[in-house]
Amino acid sequence: MGIDPDPNNEDNGDSASVLPSSAPNSFARETTQHEMLAPKLVGQERIVDELWDYLMTNDILRIGVYGMGGVGKTTTMKHLYNKVHGSAAFENVFWVTVSKDCSIHELQNKIARALMVPDLFKNADEGMRPTKLFRHLRRKKKCLIILDDMWQHFELADVGIPVKRDGVRLVLTTRYLDVCKKMLCQANIGVRALSDEAWALFVQTLGSYLTPSRKLVAEDIVEECKGLPLAIVVMAGSMRGEVEDHVWEATLENLKRPGVLEQSMKESVLPILVHSYNRLDKKKQLCFLICALYPEDSLIDRVELIELLS
Ligand SMILES: Nc1ncnc2c1ncn2[C@@H]1O[C@H](COP(=O)(O)OP(=O)(O)OP(=O)(O)O)[C@@H](O)[C@H]1O
Ligand SMILES: [Mg+2]
């Protein structure tokens, strides 16, 4: 889901291509023109390099990137997008956020929007849609399509995506290796939790000095994040500007407490998100809950949101 930056801005369609990404999944949408805004990549540069190496060979046409939620797949892809965008090796790179429960029909529409041909299927019979897309994409030379956040596999022929050497190539991300395999990816890259770099990401996100005693507590807090970037940035974001030592200590205790959550959930990011949510004031909590009612990755109209809140 993303919040419409400014519905009255004439430049909206254009600036929609730029993805501020300080918050998870914020403003996610398709783009063809600009570089994507992305946080400075910490610890996962190797994945961009690996993907790049595959793209520089001409044999690997479909690449899968998989890993648990919040581990950094989308962030890494944004960096890949920018690298491809800035390279003469590709003529085009297109970004498509697929998301959960996306039908073939929706996926075709998303791709057409990313290609800047939203009317591609105008008056087309349902059965003709794959052919229309196929014929449009077949003309593309040295083109990369990034399909971010896939939850199920699609037959490329059903969608209308031709992949071939010197033509369209695919990189997709998903939480499940199985989806990569079913998509017949020739190379699959797993994105794993951070190890030593977790601390650097925390400090980068926090953006302020830590006293020696607070640093010790902060290190334990980072430990509790289990190397998951989403957990680290959420935690650092919620502790930003906090100068009371007892609050840092209480935060650590809170994270360590098994509480009502299942032991298995303790391993996950949920307690961290709960803690972050609890630190919001009531109005922001309500805002968060209303946003959660929108379908995943959908655009949220700023005015509508304000009306719902008032
Ligand atoms: N390597 C990284 N360097 C800096 N920040 C990162 C990194 N990886 C992730 N993040 C931060 O963590 C957040 C969550 O990461 P991201 O959205 O890329 O996860 P994801 O794997 O795509 O999750 P999902 O499966 O839910 O789509 C990002 O918004 C970003 O701020
Ligand atoms: Mg993602």
C-alpha cells in the first residue's frame, strides 16, 4: 500500500515513478522513467552484484529472488533497477509490483501501465489480451522486467510475456522458493538476514549519537531483531530521538518478554511491530489501522484518509 503523495499535483503521474522508501512498501508502484528512491543498501550489495553478473550473461533469462518478509527483497530490487536504468547494457527496465491475490488480468494491466501503454487492451477481448501484450513486448530489445512481490506462479504465455535473448528478461521476487521454481527461473538467489551489518543498519536508521551505556542496550535490541532489516529499521525508527535510558532498557525488556505471543512468534518481527505500534500516539495508531484496511500495495488517497480520520 502507498499513500498518494499529493492528489492535486499535476506532476503526479510522472512523480509517481519515484519511490520514496523510508517506510516499508511506501509508495510502491510501477515506473519506467526515473531512478527509484531507495534507502542506502546495507549488507546486501552482493545480491545486486550477483544479479548483475547473471544479467551480463546472455543465457539466464529468468531469475528468482526469494526470502522471508522484510528481509530486503524489494529494497535490493530497487538498487538493481537503478543499476540497470543507468546502464547502456539495457534499453529499458520496467518495475511491476505484483502483490498478493493478483490475477492474470490485473498483472497484464500493471505491466501495460509500467510500459506506459495503459490503453493496450482497450476493446480487446479477454482471450486476445496475452497476444496483445506479447506482440508489444516482442519488439523490445534488451529489456528487463522486475516483477516484485509474487505470491503465486503464472504461465508467461497466459500473461503474454515473451522472454528471449536480447529481448525481455525477467527478475522476480517472492517469499517462496517454490514460486521461483514454478516460474522456471534458471537462477535463484536467496536473500538472508543480516549478520554483522545489522548494527550498521540500526545506526544508519537511528541517525543520532549513542552514549556508551545506551549503546550496550541498543546492541542487545539489535540482537533481538535477528538480523531482519524490517525489524531493525522499525526499531531504530521508533527509538529515534529517545534520550531516556530507562525507555531504552524498558524497550529491551519488552522485546525479550515472551508475553502473550507464541514462542514461535517471538522469533519473528511481530513483537517489534507491536512495540513500534504501541509507541505511536492514538491518532497515528488509528491512521495505521485505517491504512491496514486498504488492499496491499494500493494507493491511498491523502484527502480520503484525512476525511476518514476526522
Ligand atoms: N539491505 C538493506 N539496507 C537498508 N535497508 C534495508 C535493507 N533491506 C531492507 N531494508 C529496509 O527494510 C524494509 C523492508 O525491506 P523490504 O521491503 O525490501 O523487504 P521485502 O523482503 O521486500 O519484504 P516483503 O516480503 O514483505 O515484500 C525496507 O523498507 C528498508 O527500509
Ligand atoms: Mg517486498
